[in-house]
Amino acid sequence: VNGIEIYSMKIDSKVTSRFAHNVITSRAVNRGNVSKEVFFDVELPKTAFITNFSMTIDGVTYPGNIKEKEAAKKQYEKAVSRGQTAGLVKASGRKTEKFTVSVNIKAASKVTFELTYEELLKRQFGKYEMFIKVKPKQLVKDFEIEVDIFEPQGITELEAEGTFITNELQNTIKKTFSGKKGHISFKPTLAQQRTCANCSQSVLDGDFTVKYDVKRTTADNLQIVNGYFVHFFAPTNLPKLSKNIIFVMDTSGSMHGRAMEQTKEALLKILDDIKEDDFFNFILFDSKISTWKDTLIQATPENLDEARKFVRLISADGLTNLHGGLMRGIDILNAAHEENLVPKRSASIIIMLTDGQPNVGISSTQEIEKEVKKAIGGRYPLYNLGFGSGVDYGFLERMALDNKGLARRIYPDSDAPLQLQGFYDEVSNPMLIDVELNYPENEISDLTVNSFKHFYDGSEIVVAGRFVDSKQDHLTVDVRGEGANDALSYTTQQDAEQTAQAFQEQEYIFGEYIERLWAYLTIEQLLEKRITATGEEKENLTAEALALSLKYKFVTPLTSMVVTKPEEDEEGIADKPTEGIDIFTILLYLRSQVFFPSAASPAYHTYASPPTWYTSVDGDPHFIISVPQKKDAICFNINENPGTILNLINDPVTGITVNGELIGDKRANSNAKTQNSYFGKLGIANKHLDVKLTVTPEQITIQNGDEETGFSWLDSVTLQQTGLTLIINRKKNLVLSMDNGASFVVVLHQVWKKHPLHQDFLGLYTLGGDKLSEQTHGLLGQFFRPIDFTILEIHPGSDPKKPDATMIVKNKELTVTRGWQKDFRRDPKHGVDVPCWFVHDNGAGLLDGVHTDYIVASLF
């Protein structure tokens, strides 16, 4: 592709005791006659930690170094200040994060990339799953996936499948397992990789998944190696507990349409799976709180039929009283236990689903977290499902973790019902409650989490620790829990000699794997505890997690990996690195804060300050889209004739629309290629409130039904009425706030009245766009949902102060230019320069459709 050939790609995985050590090696050659940039792209599981990365260029290897994030940032800034670019890496998917790195290679040269990452495989639905993303983007002469599994308990089943596997490719998957060993290989030929006989496109594009399980003669397995232990606990053949489940559902207006239909579809399927000895109820919240029943109801066939009718009639409207809905569900569940309406030996669960943020009743997330934790009192777990991109996921995650549950994102794709049902399936079969795994306190230090509220069928509990005496070679564990019929209590023992006998096949072992597994699990849990911690406790957790990340060389949210590339000369890459000078750095910010340079030029090496989330249109007209997760912004212009009316925002759910009419200069500038244009009139409407606001540089008019009130820009006004607040700041701006949290700022730009060319105009800034529904569209509205992009190949442009680059956005490659636009929110006269990546040609490639799709006939 473009003169670059990937001639080899190998993915080598070794799994020992559920801990996977994966090495991805990619080799490429520049077949062209000029130097070119070579890219290494790979998607990794979100739960994995990178442990090593290196590049080998013409036989010289440049290894990566793990550093504390702030130290890595300083090295990065140092390189950027010298005008060098940086490869970067973060693109979130459901299960993966994308790692991208690039290097310039001279003609006829080769480069080898090697990436190592490790993860603890989780057990779900009775199987461990290893997920490998396959996407070489071109035909590869030597492509291979090889997986070796070693489990001292023995392997009972092993399977491998791929979303891209055709009938012909199926035969290339080789699978064997016996005893403790399992092996999988996948090595398609060039012909088998082709999408058709003479095609150059590769069929290798999708997910390759390996699943397996182990033999279980006892409920647990204990392994001891060199002063560390790991304990796997997964009892089988236990009777299932009945469950008491409260569904707390967001039915506010933003759930209207597809989100609500998908939720109802999932609930109807879940009702089909609820067992007759279970108890359940539905709590709905929008502006008000409503319940299906006043108490928990047993899942008899008659009650399930009635519940299905109830679910089919659920509709979406109003605002979001999340606190009220959750507290009502907790109260009903608490009352059911106090009044003995549910079996004493049963598992209670609350599942809440929301797509927005609290804006009615108690809206302070901190206060909600505090009250919910107090009301639940540690008695049962809370699971929070965040639907779509408008949720405060950090809030949902903190609240769930504080109450022994977890949060999960539900992606608003066509399979959203399956995602919802899949989560329910994970927690639908509780087998034990209040599980405690107790170890001798005087023998063990640095123990990972050892108490669990619920144990679900098909899952596994993993505990690891370190011996006080590193030479100790035996351990006794006492396990307790509450089952469906009686209490579970038993003791298990293991010594190091038994483990050593199980691990005689050394080719399957990668280093001190038990110690690394303990470190991995410890870091993962410390980072999780940081989410809900504050003050000194958070500082201590951070320090502990950082020390372990550096010691075991894990790239975590607290660390980064820096690779120093050799200095380039005019012909390409020098033969050896320049010592002592960080000419080029590559930062791997996985699940971590990402820093983008404001330009790749020595004059512009400062970082853009983190912008608050907003979108705006001002000037000629300049559109600015802030992307806070990137600490950056995207901008574009729209060039149209005066009199054109553009749709800026249109939300069919909340009924809010914003349109703007263009004006031009007093007379055309004969020297200009295009005529300057600005917004001379804005129309903001809320059809649910029957309100229309018309704004021009001369006056402001608000029409409420048949009543119309006018104001001058010379006024200072605060007007409050049902559903909205209007504030006019004399000769500066006006602020229109809706009760759903959406706000608009209109800035007045006044020029000298006798100016021969220019005339007064308006700018529009939107705040709280995430309060509008996911169906919101328009030139600005389409960007109220998060947008992700990657910047590559920064290079000099036609203006030496404004470098060009390639932007990857919406699966397209766009040529963009680093520039500045004015933000006039706080200073209407002078404005503040905002650095951004400028998309040319009326936003082509960035916008959905083309800009002319947004031209409308009238202001309302």
C-alpha cells in the first residue's frame, strides 16, 4: 500500500493460569524510492496493560521506557518544542483501545515493531475468553496467530472463531488440546486472505476469539510460586439462589424513539428469562416517579404477562429525576426484606439504566452518591447502565463501585437490546452471597480483594497475595458463603511442590507469572478504588499504583511509555540513535490523559488549555467544535450567499431548533475571492413551550404563544417564565437557558456605524448541548455527541506558521491545517484565540452529508 509492504505479522500468545502474555510483531519494508511514513496500528483489549514496545530499524533496536506520566509529558514537550511530531494512541471501542505509532523509513529500508501486553482473562458464562482484533489493512505474506495455553487443572474445552472466517478459512484454524495443554494456530495463505481471486483487499478484518475452560474436581485451585500465590474459586453444581431484582428505568424525553424501543425490546426478552421463584418490580423516572407495583412481585406466569403489557406501554417524556427513581427502588427493596416479602436466602440486585444526567429533584451527583450509599447500606449491589454518550459515566461508575456493583456502557447501536440482555444474563444466576476467602493474617501481606457480595454461575473469583516469608511453600484457605439452602464453609490446602509438579513444561511459562498476575490484579483494584477515593486516601492509592506500575513496567493511567527514535538526516534514518537528545518521542497514553500539541512547529509548542465543552459559530461564519477529551478543537467555515438560512440545531425530542440567516458586507470587496458573510439574524424555538426568540443586532423579540415582547440591546433584562430564563447583558450578549440544561449565548458584535464595509453581526455559543437528545442534528447539533479523531503526518503547509496534517475522522482521511479562531464569549470586543484543526471546503468529510443539506427555507 503506497509503496509500503507489511510482509510479516505474527501474534504470539501464551496463557498460563488464565494470565495471557501477548506479543505482536509486525515487519514492514519501504519498496519505494523515497522515504515514507510507516504505521503500526493495533487494537488491544481495554483490560490489558502494555508492558513493552520497541522498534527495530535497519538492525538497530529502539526500546520503550515506562515513565511516570508527568515525566513522560515533559520529555514529549521537549521533543515537540524542537518541531518534531508525535505518534499517539487512543480510540475507544466497546472492547478495545487503539494503539497507533508511525516512523519515517528511508527507501528500501525495513522496520520491525514489537508490542507486548498482558491481561488476566475473565471467566463469563463458563468460559475464559481471549479477544484478538485482526486488521492488517493489506495482504500479508506471512500472517500467523499462535496461542499456547497451559492450565495445571487441565483443559476441558477449547474453541476458536472469527467474525471474518469464511468456509475456506475455517480449515486454516488448527486446534488441539489434551491434558493441561492447548494449542491454536491460524495461518492463512495470501490466496486465502484475498476477498476474491484477483483482489488486493484482505478478508482479515474482524475479531478472532479463543474460548476455553478448565477441569474442576474441586471448587477452587490454589497455586504457589516463589513467595506469591493465586487462588481461583469457581464452585459448580450449586443450587441457584432466587433473586429480587428492581429495574430502575430512565423514561425522560431524551429516551424517546429508538433508545426507548430498544430498552423495551430488551426488557421483554429479560421477562422471558426470569424464573418463577424470583421477585421483581419496575421503577420509572422522568420529571416524576412511577412504579409498576408498590412492592416486589413474584414472577408467576400471570404477573409476567401483566409486566409485559406494562413494558409495552412505557413512553418517554419530561426531565430526569434520577435521584427520586433510584431512592424509590431502594425503599421498595429494603421494605421487602424488612417485611419478609422475599425469601431470606435470596440475592437482591438493583439495575438502573439512564441516558442522561439528573436535572430534577436533587441534581448534585455528590449528594446523590452520598444518599444512595446510605440507603443501600452495603446490603446488595447496584449496577448502573449508561445508555449512549450523554451520560455522566464517571458519576454512574463511582456510585456503582461505592455499592459493590459496576457500571457498564450500552452503545446505541442496532444490537443495544442484546447488550442489555447480555448484561442481565451475567447477573441472572446468583449461586452464593457474602463470599469470604480468608487467609492466615500473619502469613500473608498485600492481599487483593477477598470478599464478594455475589458469586454468579459461570464466573470466577480470583484472589492473589504475597507471603510475608518469601520462602513459605504452603497455604491454608478458609472459604465461607451463603447458598440457596445453607451456608458454604470448607478449607483447602496447597503447597509449592504440588504447583511445581504441575509446571514442568517450562516452555509455557513466561517469567514470574504468578507475581506478575498479583501485580496486575493489585494495580487494577487500586485504580478502581481511586475512582471513589478523595484527599489523602486517593493520594496514597495513586502512589501505590504508580510504584507497582513502574516496577512491573505496566502502561497504566499513571504511566506512559516513551520511545526515542534516532535523529533523521536528509536521506532518512541515521544508523544509530543520538545519545542524550530526545529528538523524537512516542507516547502511549492508554486509558490515560492525552496531550495534543497545538502545532508541530517550534514556535507553537504550548498545549491548548482544556476547553469547557461547547460548540460555537461566529465571524465569517467560523464554526468551532471543542473536543475536551483531546484538549483540542476542530473548526470549519461555511461560505454561502447573504440571505441563506442555515439550520444550526434541530432536536425533534426536546423540540428545540436554532436557525441563522446570513448577511454580507455593505458592499462586495472586489479583491476577495468570496464575499464575507455573518449571521445577522438568529431564531431559537422550543415547540414544546411554544416559544420563539428572534435576535438581530438591533433588537430581541420573544414570542410566547400569541404574546410578543420586544427588548433593545440597550436594556439589562432578566426574564423568567415556564421552562426558560432569558438574561440580556447590555450591549454585550444574551443568555437563554432551558430547564433541561441546554443554554445558548448570543454575542453582539458592533462595528463603527460609518464603517464603509462591515456591519453589526451576531455569534452563537452553545453550552450543555449534551442535555439535548441523541437525535439532535444540524451544523452544530451533530457535534453534541462525542467525536473522535487522530492527527497524523504533521508537516509544513503553505503558511509556515500553520502546518498541515492528516486527520482520521469518521473513517475518512482529511487534509487539515493548524490555525486559530476567535472565542468571543468572555470578550466580545477582542476575543480569545483558540487553536484548532481547520477542515477545508465547507467542512467536507467532517459534516454528515454536505453543507447545502443544512439550508432551510425560513427562520422557524
